[in-house]
Amino acid sequence: MTYRQKYEQWLTFDEETKAELLSITDEKEIEDRFYKELEFGTAGMRGIMGAGSNRMNKYTVGLASFGVAQFAKAQHPDNLTVAIAYDTRNNSKFFAKTAAGIFASCGFKVYLYDIYVPVPVLSFTTRFLGCSIGIMITASHNPKEYNGYKVYDSTGCQLCTEDAKSAIQYINNITNFSSIPFSDSNDGIELIGENVLNKFLEEISTQSLYTQASDLKIVYTPLHGTGCVPVKRILNGMNVTVVKEQEMPDGNFSTVRSPNPEDKAALTIAIEKAKEIDADLVLGTDPDCDRVGIAVKNGDEYVLFTGNQTGAMLVNFIINMKKDTLSKKSTIIKTIVTSEIGADIARKFGLLVDETLTGFKYIGNKMNKYEADGSQEYVIGYEESYGYLVGTHARDKDAVVASMLICQMAAWYKNQGKTLVDGLNEIYAEFGYYLDTQDSFTLSGKDGAEKIQELMRTFRASGTSLFDGLKELIDFSTGVRDLPKENVLKFVWNDGSWLAVRPSGTEPKIKVYYSIKDKTKAEAEARLVKIKEVINGIINQ
């Protein structure tokens, strides 16, 4: 069907949908809502909320749920159980109830949360309750207009490549929205909440590494999200001040432009509070509490750490705390766009380093492999985008356990008369300076999607001629080592510096990651400026 034919079809669905669609006067807006289906990809489904086939709504959530239910039935015919959770976004609870009704109609026993919980809690719950499938309604740190749908397997890991492809096929086989078994009945649905959340927190507490008293002062903001309750509980006993303006759930994220702890502006209010009370550390978790960003007091100012810096610091701290119990099998896992500095620290202590594609599901998949064959022992997995997991209670990044360990790490340094900035500078002094940063270029709509593909072709064709001193271009779409094929390009210099280019799997963006290694910060920054000029010239032409 053409986008106009699909538009006419959707006018017949229900009165609310009809009214919303008839209110649209911009033909380009109608085209964008219907020129394609909202894709259920290898990272699940995420999009702007609203009526239309290319939007998050009751019908696209229903379509995904009905397809995933059939996929799960085929995978686990003897275990028709599903755990469903949701974050604080607008419509998240409604979408979760929509999914629950469909799974129940398909014969599943449904465990549905009656409270907001973080992503790692859903991952834990799927494992803890022995479910064959898990569903999380969230759009992570996206702007307020978005929501999303993540699918987890029986291990609590997001569906990896082959399973995701299979689930997508089941979804694509549904051609008639009228066949979706929507239901408002509560039959087959059991509400869960505090009881399972408490079990999750008990597991987190087993990862505690440093409990000596400290006068460390912490400011924490949940950015209107799900971290408020679990993070406050896991930090109980520490001197924590919560940012009141951002404590309560708010799907409009009314105090921030974007609820993303990677964005300096998201921590503005928390840093102001930290200055007011002279706090040592600022923590901010995103709405679904799988990422955490930090700012550290350094003199009269607060220094924001990147995900690479925090990850490297955690690697160093955890190994120092656990070094007497680690073995030759002990392993850290990082992604291909994560800095090498944490890996260099791990290798210094004799640990193994494993590498995966971007996306925490690949880290979770490695964890499952270690558990199955005993070949390696998991210590920590992390990625540059502020996601960390310590412990095997989940198979997704967990800002609750990360917040606990970051605070313990800061206390460890403070008891030595140091800050986290001091600790980071010690690492740079030993291993060299790493300048790790990234740029995201938003290219929305049909034209934007086509431009992203065109840019990837341009970068691919450039090869090692893109910059002087390049040693190789690694094209992960051709298959590298044991990794699944992925549309990622990594340009590597002779000195170990690199940049990587990839389309986002969840947003209309093309992302560029830079990792420049040099003797000093000034030299690395000067080099980065020249590299960015070339990249920006290609993308903005």
C-alpha cells in the first residue's frame, strides 16, 4: 500500500486514532507517519509516539507483542511465561498493559509490574522467575516524544541477531491488525512489584566491595526516572542528597532538555545542588536506570567524566578490590567503540579482554557463553555510552550496581586523600592520555535514512585514504572474528588511535566515535580538531 492508502486504513481503527490523524494538515507529516512500518530491529522497537504505522501506539505495540508471543511459543512451547515492566515515560504503563493483555490471550502466564522499575530489574526478573521471554517498555534516554519496546530471552539478555531475526519474521507475518488479540481482561496476569525488586537489591548488595566509613558527600538525580527508589535504597547509609526537582516520575522530563546523563545539561541542577552543599560527587541515572553519568568535585568546579573514563576507573577499582580472588580466566568485556584504556589496565593485572559489537546484548551473550562452557569468568562489562554491569544477576547494563560501586570507589579514593580526578590522572600518567569522544548527527525522516546509508557508502569507499597514517579499515559488515556482521566501520591509525562510524540502531542518527591516544591532552585535542574537520565536511556536505 502507498502511505496514503495506509493512512485511509488507519482512519477506520478507532475514533481517537481517527481524530488525531484528521488533525494533521501537513502532508509531509502524514507521509512520515506512514511511509514505512515502525521497524522492530535487532535492538527492539523505538519511535515517536502517535498514530501511524511508523509510530509507537497501541497497534504497533500490539503487532510486536503478538509476533513475539508466537516466537516465544515456538522457542519454549513448555514454558509460556513472560515478565513485563515499564519505565516512567508517558504511555509506558498503557503499552505494558496492552502487551500483557495480548500475551495472556495467547495463553501465557504474565508477570506484570505494578511499579516503575529499571531495565536491569526486568532482566533480573526474567531470570529470577524462570520466564521464557521478557518485555520492557522504555525508550531509555530519548526525548519525551519517544517510547520503545525491548525483548529479552530466558537468560535476561536482549535478543541477539538470529533470535531477533526470527522474532522479526513472526511480526512481519502478521498482515492484519484485526487479528491481534487485544484484551482488557486481567485473566492470566499476576501483578508483581516490591517483592521481586527487593530480591534484585539483595543481589546487588552482594557486589559491594568497599564498606569503610567515609565523609563522602553525594548528590543524586534520577532525572524523573525509575532509578529513584532502587538507587536510594542501595546507597542507604551513605550521605546522599537527592535533587528534589527531579526526584518524582515525570514523562515530560520537564526540568531537562534531554534526560540523558551523557548530556552535560542534564546534570546542571544536580551540579548546582552539589556546589551549594559542597558535595564530592554527582550521580545521574537515565529514565530506565541502565546508564549513569557522574561529575566530580575538582577544586571549585565539577568535572564530568565520560563513559570511557568511568568504565576505566571501575575496572581499576574492581580489580584492586578483587585481585586476590581473580584467576587466569577472569575477563572484562568491552565493545568495539569503547576506549582501550580499561582494557590496558585489565591486561596489566593479567586479566583477559573480550570485545563485542555495540549493544549490551552482545556482552550478555558472552556472559551466557562463559556460564555454559566455563571458559572464562566474568568480572565487568561496559561500553562507552555510560553502561556498566558488575555481577551476573542481569544480562543488561545496570546503573543501580554501577552507582553503588562508583560511590564506593569515590570513598576509597577520598580515604586516601584523593578525588576520582586524581585517580584518573594517575591512570593517564601510567598508560598515556586517551581522548575519547563522539559526535551524533541527527538525520530524520525518509530523506535522513537515505542520507545515512549514502554516508556509510562514502566512508566505506574512502578506505585508508581518509587520513594519513591509517593502518587499516575494519569493516564489521563483512564479518570480523566471531562477531555477527554489523554496519560499522573502524579506521585504525598506526599508533593505536581510531575512529568508528555507525548508524544508530535506535535513533535517526549516524554516530562517529573518536579515540585519540597521545602523550598529552593538548596534543590529542589538537589532532582531534583536524580529524573532526574532515568528518564534518563529509557529513555536512
